[in-house]
Amino acid sequence: MQTILDLFRLDNKVALVTGAASGLGAAIATALAQAGATVAVHGNRRAATETAAAIGSKAAAFRADLSTIDGANELFGQVVDKFGRVDILINNAGTIIRHAAEEYPLEDWQTVLQVNLTSVFQLSQLAARDMISRSAPGQNVGKIVNIASLLSFQGGIRVPAYAASKGGVAQLTKALANEWAPKGIQVNAIAPGYFATSNTEALQADETRNRQILERIPAGRWGQPNDLAGAALFLSSPASDYVTGTVMTVDGGWMGR
């Protein structure tokens, strides 16, 4: 007899997790592997070989530059050549570049939008084509989980490109969910709050800003990468087959404050 815990199993599934060399991506990839998935872990500037080695035989590392227009195609092709298909796509890779808005270089704007938004669309499109090719009426064939941000809802300071890209991720998630739910693909997003990762090192090191952030978080602490793993597993598993087009906040209560 199937139990509720069985709905969280990912046996015989192939998952691609971008930006999995460390931090949130590594934690998500590890969780999916522990639930039974075979995991393709992606790195860009830093290879994801350490993550793959820590997971073991159920993982393989891939490298591609998602800041280029061809990076998504190169990555997806590598993964399909190795594993034959993709059942779960976690669009976690992202970058942030800080400047005052009036001085923001167009080159940096384009880089952030390419990595954080355009490559998310490219990979989602590639994954959906692969999933739909294997679908049957009434069958759930795939999961796409995008990593959004609190700045999908708020504007931030000195990060106009990042805020624009993450706002776009939230809306793209809803648009793709509308089109692909009838084809058996659930598309959702997770909006992490303030997590202790390399992207937030400067904020953590700033005594004043760190205090202000902690005062706003009801949980009273920075999130740790493993705090995101449960939400990612839920949205990747059959337990969420009737959940699509949602942006789930995992933020220690920040948005409810």
C-alpha cells in the first residue's frame, strides 16, 4: 500500500540542478538524490564536481556558461547525452551585480538578465519539449522549479537588474504553468529569503545591515541551504502534482512581517 511518504520518492527520475557547485543548489541536488533521483549537477565558474562526489554514483557533474546565449543548449545536450532525458529541472543558477541604478552598466544588466531569466526560459523550453515528447493524456510527466527571490516582490537597493530578473522569473513561472499544466508539467518557483550563501557574504559581513535584516526576520536567523531542500523536494515530487503556477516563499517569515 502506498503511503504519503512514497509520494515524495523520486526513484527512476532524472533531475538537472543548475548552479549546484555549492550553496542552495548543492543542498537541493543532495536532497533529490536522497529521495532516489539521478542528479545532473551543473557548475559555471566553479565546477560541480565536489557536489557530485559527495552525492556519489547517482550524480554527475556538468559545466556550461549560462551567461552566454548558447550555454543552456550546451548544458541540456550534455545531460541528455549522459542520462537520456530530464524529468525534473531546477533552475537555480543565478548571479547578482551591485551598482547604483544611475550608474548601472548595460553590460552587467545584460549578463544578469541572461543568467537569471533568459537561461531559465531556455532551459525550461528545452526540458518541456523533452517531457512533452514522452507524455500521454492525463499523465504527469515533469516538474520545473525556478528559484525566484524576495526581490520577485520587492525592489531592493543597488540591484535593479537582479530585481527585474527575479520579478521576471515569478511571472515566467506563472505563464509557463498556464500553458504546460494541460500537458502534464507542473511549473512552480521558490522565493528564498535571506540565506547564508556566497551571494550574501557582503551583507552578512556588514554589521549594521546584518542586524537590520535579522530584526526583520521573525525566525531571527539567516536561512541555511538545507532549509530550502524540503520545499524543493515537495515541488519536484508527485506530492505536488496538483500544485502549479505558485511562488512559494521560504523566508523565515520575512514576507509576513
